[in-house]
Amino acid sequence: DDYHLPRQGSMTWELASGFTFNGTGDITNNYAGAPSTLNVAAVAPTTADFDFGADYTMNPNLQLGAQFQLMTKQNLVIYQPYTTVIGGNSYIATNTTTWSEACIGGALDGKYLLSLNNDFRLIFNGQAGYYSLVGSSFVSQGNTLTTLNLSGSSLGGLIETKIEWILDQGGWALDLGLGYRLLSFNTITYTNPNNNQTQVFTNSNGGNVTFDFSGPCVSLAARFF
């Protein structure tokens, strides 16, 4: 029933937030050949995202639009023991490495809407966007202190299914979504403090360091018609 769907030609504005549940693979993979004593402080990091977007109603069942997104990942802390000599005596000390990961981006957005009854809709949502690292860093503190500000860009996407609860016909609604986000930064660069040159960030085996924001996600959104 079109009465329970947005009117053709109308705009819908959206504010949303959510969480993506990541693994530690993107970090532990960067420690190729690391000792078995490698300890990852955060076992199951998550990414929090904040979205603002707008959709144009092509017809009552189809909306196309755009989203502006900010994602920030829980910091990962790595503890690595090393041997140091003080006053001729050997001691086991710990090198602490903190990885901060965040990005911003814009995505094209498509929604297919189905009316379930007077109060609820089913929405199939897909996004494809371009993202850049921001506020991302590598800080290693132990026998030496190394601080690197990291840059990178990548394409990414999202597929999800939403249940929309219509709180005011023609006014606003709340959406609860469940889906999967695919976003990985496979080439990350930094400015070498020794020569001021931009370099690709590599691990101990010479492979590229990667940041992975991918994983299952849940979201909550308010949509205004």
C-alpha cells in the first residue's frame, strides 16, 4: 500500500549510528614472525560509526541517496617483551604499541522498501563509498619511541536489512539494521621523520600493513520524511 511508503519525489533525511564487530586479524597479521608472547590487549575490537544522509524517493519502493560517514575503531594495544641491559644486568621489558584507526567517507546509498503493515516496513539497503583514514596513528614505546601519523584511502561497501518502525506517518521513523560492512585499507602511508619522505607502511616481512574495518554490523537510525 503506497500510503505506508514515502511519496514519490519526496526527500528522507537520516541520522544513524552503529557498531561493526571486527577481529584482530588486521593487527596480528602485521606482526609477521612475531614471538608467541605477543599479547593483544583488546580481544574483540569494534568500530563505531556515525552517519548523516539523505534519500530521494524515485518511487514509493525505491530510494537513492548519499551518506556522509565517520568510523572510529577501538584502539588496539600490543605488548611485546624484549631484553634490555641496565648496569650490566639483563632485564625483560615491554614494548607497548598502540594502533588508532579512524576514517571518514561518503557513500552512494540505495534502499528498496516493502510495507509490512500500518506501522512497519522492511528495507533492503546497499551502499558503496570512498573512505580516507583520519586521526590514525601508530605509537610504539619501549627501548625507543616511534610515532607515525598514517594516511590511506579505499573503496568500501555495506549490505544490510532493516526493520523500520513508523512512529508518525509522513513524519519520522526508527530503523534497526543488521548487515555486513566490507572496508579494508591495504596501502597505508606515513611521513618518514628522518627524511620527510612519504613511505608505505610495511611489516617485519616487508608486506603492507593493513587496517580492516570489515565485519558484521548493527545500526540504529532515525529517518525524517
